[in-house]
Amino acid sequence: MSEPWLHIVGIGEDGMAGLTPATRAAVEAAEVIIGGDRHHHLSDAVTAERLSWPSPFDAMIDTIRALRGRRAVILVTGDPLWFSVGARIGRAIPPEEIVYHPQLSAFQLAAARMGWSLADTETLTVHGRPVEQMIAFIQPDARLLILTTGSDTPGQIARFLADRGFGQSRLTVLANMGGSGEVRFDGTAEGWAHEVPAFNTLAVDCVAAPDAALLPRVPGLEDTLFTHDGTMTKQEVRAATLAKLMPMRGALLWDIGTGSGSVAIEWMRAARYARAIGIEPRADRRAMAAANALALGTPKFEIVEGEAPAALDGLPAPDAIFAGGGFDAQVFAAAWAALKPLGRFVANAVTLETETLLMQLHAEHGGRLVQLSVARAEPVGPYRGWRPSMPVTQWSLVKR
């Protein structure tokens, strides 16, 4: 087993003084230190070769590997394994060669300043990531701690909140926590007008108005929340479809014939770090799906031009596949071959021809075949009556 040669050290605003004696000794003994300008400034009394982070970050992995055999230290902010580069480095370098030295994270410091229990708080980062991804976490009475991407981020998030009926939400920006220059800014989403430091953490106490948009992460969002041309998986059927697809943390969905993207977007909202690739031949529908993804907090939804099965070539293997459009036996064969073990496959049909195919595939492969019928109460003159939607035949199975 290799001896540890790389120390990844969390450092706070109090610099070297805030490190434990063992961690301070590791930094002081370093031959080379890697970090950002801020980290080098916080440890400037230590004599060592200094390296800065490159862009893109992947270029640094080879640099780090080349330091094997030297006493190397990487300085990061807070906890190296909580929304930090420590995890990325740990995937590239054997963990037995690394010693992690955690410091109080920005989340812990912010929770202490706010008097919030971390166990009851959502911790998010939009640092270097699309800010829109926090939209999926806007819920009545939710408390959010967010690592931001710059001085403009709190204002962007304030607008997201106000636009969705959460304008009275209380916002607090905390900067330079733990240092002599610590500052705090308080306000509401609808009245936010502060200029704040670029390096900050945002606390959001969500307050919903009576007319606020309710966007639960449990699948089954209202159809009206999506821009669509009528050919979409409707709310009740979509909820049943997602139940069979089983969204899980970090899992990848292929949405074949994604249309408005409703199934893929709800998949991504339902589980942390869930990913989705939508395959769609029509440019107008790809544009709708992209707009829906931004509006509903899944900006990382990847949309691919093309038709299955050809468009499936070269895509990363999925954990689940939904076929809502353009489905035939060739598409199933290609999709089933690509699906990971324990992967979930779901296909919906509204035409008799596709229903016949699903019945044949069910006879060959097993799984579950159901028919979903939904009727909604609508006006009939001065009265109300049930207006049925087209029945949907759904075939689902797990790859074992």
C-alpha cells in the first residue's frame, strides 16, 4: 500500500491560526502548495513552491500526479469533501495516498450564524454551476444554504423567488465568515438591493404567498407549468410513469421522444444529482424542452437531436429508459441492450398499433402491462361532467 504523500487541507478566514497543530505541521512541511490566490494569501508565511489552479481543472490532475514523491499540500476552503475539489481528486488518485484535513465548512458556519439545524436545511451549491438548479428546491417553509457563484447570485435567486410567489422569503448573505472582516446582509427576495462580496454564502428562509407556485419534487407537476404543443405525457400518467422509472440519486435517464421534456425534467427534480438525456428530432420541441428545464430548475438536462435507435449510439449507458414517442421493436432492442442491470424500462402507447407491439413485447419479456384511464371534471353547459382522456397502455419491466 502506498504511503500518503498528498494532504488536502481545508482552511478558513482565520488562516493558519485556525488549523489544528497536526494540520499546521503538514502545511509548514510542504514542498509544494496548490491553491487559489486567497488560499496562498492565508498561508503566505509558509515557504514552499506555489502553484495556482488552472482552467480547466482536469489539467491539474496530471500536475498533481507528477508531484508523487514530494510533500504536497492542496489548500481549499472549508471541508475538502463537501462541494469541494477533494472528491474529484479522490476519484483520480488512490485514497490511501491522500490525507484529508477538514475545516468548518461554510454550511456549518452559516447554520451557526442563522441558528438553523443543518439536518433540517437543504445545502446546495451553484458555485461554477447554473444558478437555475436551485429552483427545484423552492418550497414553502424550506430553508436553503447556498454556496454562490459571485456577487450577482443572491440577486438572481431573489428574482427566482419573487417570480414564483416567494417574494417575502428572507435572504441573508454571509461573507468572510470566521475572519475579522465578516459581514452580513439581510433582506427579502422582493426588496433585495444589496451589493455583496463575490465570495459569499446565501441563506434563504422560503416564505410562500397565498398564490405561490407549488412545485413539489414528487412527480406529477401541473401540465400548465410546461410549455408544450399538446403532445406531452399528462400529469396523472406522468406520475405513474415516474413511479415505474424510480428516480434515484445520480441515476441517468434516456427519454426517447422527449417532446416537452416533462418526464425527464420531473426525473431530475425527484432525486439529487439525477441526470437525463432527451432524444428529440424536432427543433421546436427541443427548444420547448430546454425552456422548461430552465424554468423548472433542471438546467443540466441534455437534449440530443435525432431519432432512435440511431441517436442512441455513443450515449452513456442509462439506469432507466422512457419511450414516449417514436417507439418500435428496433428502438426497444437497442435501448434494452444499452440499459444497465437493474435498469428500468417504461413505454407508453396511445395508438392501437403501438399497444399491439407492447402486448407482444410483454408476452416475450414479461414485466407489467397496465392501462391507465383518466377523466377530468369539466363544464358541460351549466353543469359538470367527466371528460375522459385517451387511455394509455403502459409496459414496464426491470432488467435482471
